[in-house]
Amino acid sequence: MDERVVIEFQDFSFQYFSQAEPTLNRINLKIYRGEKILIVGPSGSGKSTLGHCLNGLIPFAYKGDMRGSLKINGVETREQNIFKLSKMVGTVLQDTDAQFVGLTAGEDIAFALENDNVPTAEMRERVKKAAAMVDMQNLLGSSPFELSGGQKQRVSLAGVMIDDVDILLFDEPLANLDPATGKAAIEIIDELHKKSQKTIIIIEHRLEDALHRGIDRVILINDGRIIADKNPHDLVSSPLLTENGIREPLYVTALKYAGVKVASDMRPGHIATLQVDRAREALAAWYNAIPLERREYAKPSVLKMENVSFSYDGLRPVLNDINFDIREGEMVSIVGRNGAGKSTLSKLLCGFEKEDRGAIFYKGENIREKSIKERAEIIGLVMQNPNQMISKPMIRDEVALGLRLRNIPEEQITGRVEKALNICGLSPFKDWPISALSFGQKKRVTIASILALEPKILILDEPTAGQDFRHYTEIMEFLVEINKLDVTIILITHDMHLMLEYTPRAIVLSGGRMIADTTASMALTDSRVIEEANLKETSLFQLSRLSGIEGGARFVQGFIDYERRLKAR
Amino acid sequence: MNAKMKLFSYNTADTPVHRLSGLTKLICFLLLTFAVMFSYDIRVIFAVMIFSVAILRLSQIRFSQIRAMIVYVLVFVVANAIISFFFSPEEGVKIYGSRHNIVNLYGGYKLTWEQIFYQITKFFKYFSVIPFGIIFLLTTNPSEFASSLNRIGVNYKAAFAVALTLRYFPDMQREYHDISQAQQARGLELSHKAKFADRFKNSLLILIPLIFLSLERVETISNAMDLRGFSKNDTRTWYTSRKFARADYVALAVSALITIGTVYVSVFVNHGRFYNPFV
């Protein structure tokens, strides 16, 4: 057999015992030593299951029916055990927090060695070395609460590297990181690959971000089958991505809008390799033809913060002199790195905390004296994970909960619940148990349960986190519908696509201060804002620069306007 | 982080007490607890109490950190004293073999000097153990605590479970806090305005989401642990375990001496566990 093959799937199928259909269906795939592979696919495509098969969680932790053959380093995985496999395949999971089992970074890195009975003195040496590989050697004593998401991910990486595994598997490494940290993570993985020559497998649905650095092959999976196995340039030029619910890079979309036929000889796999010579004229013509839109918000103010400052301990300000004025029916995003004060801001708005200085006005009225319960009738908060809110087994009861707690007569409740369910497209399910719903539907239930209270303003914390393109579009289009009912929407987010496409206005926080209150297209093209807030420059901006179009922010805005008109049609 | 979060959490500082190995602290804690529990001699108990308070100062533990704990214990000890008086008001008389009445109470209860002396002794007994418990909890890194448990013979899986609980406890607290706020916004009343039965029912509205979130988390954690070889072998080593230094031997010796001292006083001075000032 070929020495260079490290992983080989042959007619491999897997079906969970709890599922009616196989999740992986006749997979044939070879991965060679030292390759860097990206596996993409929408939610439920089977890409995570494929990862579980590699690291041994299947069949050793998740049981099911396994057919065909999967060999790693020439041996069948089913004849191994999870511990032997973990010596060959090191896995970095997506939840940077929950996978951190140690109380300090050093301890977490040492975890695998502890389980191998490595003597303490030797262990400390090896931990130092592994930590140095990911530049964490000075933070070995830090607890998970002191580390950022990116740092926790590096700790996890050091924790698997310490065993000198051949294969590194990253399961959605970008899911919990802000844009700049995600970009850094892809860079670290790339440098590691270049230095160590290890085989690297990245599972991700955010294709453009994962392609920030070079990838040898992209495997596209859908419905448990391999749809494509191509280099990035070929894949990006093919129609397969959009057909299978993966968002193509934004710059590719822009090229297509401009009528350019994207072919693999333009090397469109990465923005850094893209050749735009042939597309320059078409792009300029397209861009110049987009009429400039003037948007004025003539509507009255609905929510206003005036010189608001806040601190938890009275010493360190978490929010410092925040001023903004949101008008009725706006859709605004609040962005900034972790710890910038975004969630504290929403806590102040909901009344969970009280501002130390300054004032918050709802339609011109200071709401300082309003209780949490009273504010909820004006401002509704939807938390990131629907499981943080759902506390009733039945959909109808969950949506009615807020009304019942307010002792509203039952006859009125029925009507309001029906209305909220209707808006959220949940009427067909109203008598269902919540456990039968998908994640996106659960999200809708939580939104419905807040809408039942008829708030004028809706705050959503990362509404699309962890969602693939189809679910993302579904949730966001649904929010647009709600927005049309004159509900003002405030989104707290890391997602730059979301910002660009759905919120005309972005409020950017950094270190408790407001560093920008502008259009999303301006925020994502201003290098000062990008750097301070840990954002990432949008590839549309890079495209405009590459093709010599002046005024990148206007180009980006043009793209958004064009796309919106396309959708409205 | 508010002060509540710090309630049971390990306090990082660099003091001679922090530098001791977790195993040393565990053994010292057990020895000293035994010593105080064994002796009913108030002189010995006072001596140990002064020692324990001195160590408490040495470990730089602030009163604000332990106030809540002290209050809980105080309530418990006082309740205990009252209840034990009503159940066996003659305990002191029985132990010391004499009777000095102070006053006759209702229902045939008599307050005696013996009973008062006995209960005061008991009160200080409890109160001299508490500083040791606090010192141990607040100066021992939880993983070091787990590794010490393992080294005195507790199964490592059970020992690790202790460390893991302490690792995720603050996460759970934060989660609880967030859920509770979100549910309050939906109209949940947690304050004293609500009736007790309602408050109980309402707290379920927070606990149910918390349980489901924890189950999600448990799956991730157990996968993460499996993937890095937890429970592969019958034994494991610990990154946090420390080699014994001179200070460890000194601490062990001091604790052992105190223990032997109390036993000596009981056997050769008092000829029993009780010190009897009434003869």
C-alpha cells in the first residue's frame, strides 16, 4: 500500500443508532501525509460525523452501524481504541471554553501527559516546550477566566501537540472567535503546518475565512456524500458551493455580479492569489452603474444613550461616556471584541444593571426608574443559545410564559401567543413539544416568546452563531420581516457578513468606549476601527484595491445596495 | 466578578501556607481537626484556636472573603447549642459529676454551670476547626487538592471529579446569573414580593435551562477528556503535585506535635477527654 496515505476511507458508511438514515454514505477518500485539507459542508451534512470517525469518538463514544473501511496509518480504526487513536489524531474542539479541563493553562496542556503517567518533572518541561510552540509560555499560570477565546484555543492546540500526533483535526475552529482572532487562528495553523509538516484537517463551514491561508484540497460534503474534492481555485469557480448551501467568498460574488466569469485560471481560491486583470473593466463598469443611495432617518428617536458610564466594581470603567441615538425601525449592530462592553451595554438597556452616570431615554423619557419587568415590555432580549431561555416543554406554554407571569387574562394570552407564533412561522408547530424542533426553530420560539410581550425594541445576542449559510439567511430574513413591523432591532455580533448585509448602521465599541457610529461599510474599511475592535477588513475592500477602484468604502456600500435590490426584486 | 463569586474559590497569593504542598495541607488539616475533635479541654482548644487564627493571618485571607462562611457556621453552631441544651440539659452534670445550679427554667429545665461550661467548650471546639477548613480550601489549588486526595488513596477519577466541579462552578454561577436575568425580564419575580410556593415554582424556570445547558456541556467535556486519554490507565500523575520541601516536613511535624500534645494532655493530665474545673 501507498506509504504516503495516512487516512483512507473505502466505501465507508456510518449510521447512528438513533437515526433512520445513514449520516455518512459510501465515502471514498484518501488523505496524504503532510496535506492540509479543508472539509466544508452545511449543518447536518455529515462533516462533524466524519471528524468523529477520525478521532475515534465514533465508534467508541457514539455508537452506530459502521460499514466499509477506515484506515489511519494503515490500521482499521475499529480495531483500535479511542486512546490509541488519540495518539495519532489530535483534536481541537470548537467550544474553547468547555474543552478547557484544567484550572490553569499549564495544567490543561499537561492533561494528556498526566493520563499517561508521565512524571511531574518531565511533564513540566514538555508543557513549557508545547506552550512555546503556540506562544503561550508566559501564561501557563493563567486560569480560563483570564484568557481570551483565542488564547484558550491555543492552549487546546498545545494540549494535543504535546503528544506529537501525526494528524491535527480542527473541528470548526472559527466558531467562537471574533474575526481578527479567527484570522490569527488560521495563521497559527498554517505556520504550524509549514514548520511541523503534520497532516492538517480543518472542518469549517465558513469557507472564505478558512481560505485566508493556503489549503491543498477542499472536500465538500453534503447529505453524507462527498460532492467535490478539488483545490480551492477549482471549487470556488464551480457552482457547487452555492448549490450546497456554502457561502462563496464575497469577492467572488462581487465578480459574478459584475458579470465576470470566475474561472480557476484567475486563481480565485484566496483573495491573496486572485488575478483581477481580466475583470478590472467589468468591475469598474458595474460599480459605476450602481446608483448612490441617500438614506435619511427621518423617524423619531426610540432609544438614546446620553453620556452613559458604568463600572461593576466602581474602579474599572466597563462603559465610558457612551452616546448614541437609535431611531424607530432601525436595524443596528453593536460590534467589538470580547470584553469591549457589548453585553454590559445590553444589560444596562434591559435594566439588569444601572448606569453610574448619564441617562437612557426611551422615546425621550428617562427609563432609569423602570424595573426589569417594566423595561421588558419596551426592550426584549434574546440570548445567544435558545437553551438559555427555554424552560417549558411545550411551544405554546413557552411563548405564553411571559404573559402568564404578568397575570394577563388567559383569553388575551391565547390571541397574543397565536399572533407571535404566526409572525415567527411557528403556527404549524404550536402544539408540538420543543424537544422536536431544530436549533433554528428553537431560536424562533425564543424570539416568539419575547415578541409576545410586544416590545418596541429587540436586542439579539449573536443570533446566527454556529449557523450555516442557509440557517443564517433564514434567521436574518426573518428578522428583516420583524423589522418591517416597526420593531427596532439591535444585534450584538461578531459576524461581519451579518453587519454588512443586514445592518446599515454599526456602533463599534472598544475598551468600553464607542469608537465608531457609522455605516457598516465604513466600519469594515477603516483600518483604525478594524484594528481597535478586532474586526477584519472585508475582502470586498481588498477586491476594490486590487482592481484599482478608488473609495473602497463606497465600493462596499455599492455591493450591499446592489445585493439588496437584487433580493427585493 | 462580585464578592459572591469569590466565596469558595481558591485565592492566589504567595505565602508560606500557599507554598506548602496540597498533600501536606490535607494531612495537617486532618491531624489538627482530629486533635480538636478529640479533646474537650478548653485550654487546649484555646491554644489551638490561637494557632489557627495566626495561620489564617499568615495566609493573608481577608475577613471579607470569609464573612459569609463565618455567618453560616455561626448560625449553625448557635442553633446546635440551643437544640442540644433542650435535648440534654443535664449533659454537663453527667460529664463533670457535680451540679452547680444557676437558675430554674420553665418545664423543669435547670441551667447549670456545668452545662454552660460544656457548651462553651463545644462552641469553641467547632470554632477552632473552622479556620483550618477555610485555610485549606482557600490556599489549596483545587487540582492540587485533587492530586492530594489521590495520593492518600482516593480513586483518581473521584478525585478529579472534585477538581472538575471547582473548575466549572464559576461557569455555572455565571450561567445561572444570566438565565435568571433573562427570565426576570420575561416577568419572573424572584424577590420577596412573591409567595414562597411561587418562588419555588419560579426558580424551576431558571433551573431547567441550566440543567439542559449543563448536559450539553458535560458531553463536550467528556469528549474532550476521552480524546486526551482520561481513564486510560489505572493511575495518573498530576501536573500540580509538588515535591515535599523542608517547610512541608516542618508543618507536618508541628501538626503532629499538636495532635500528640492534645492526646497527652487528655491521657496523662485529665485522665479522660474532659477537663474538669469543678473538682
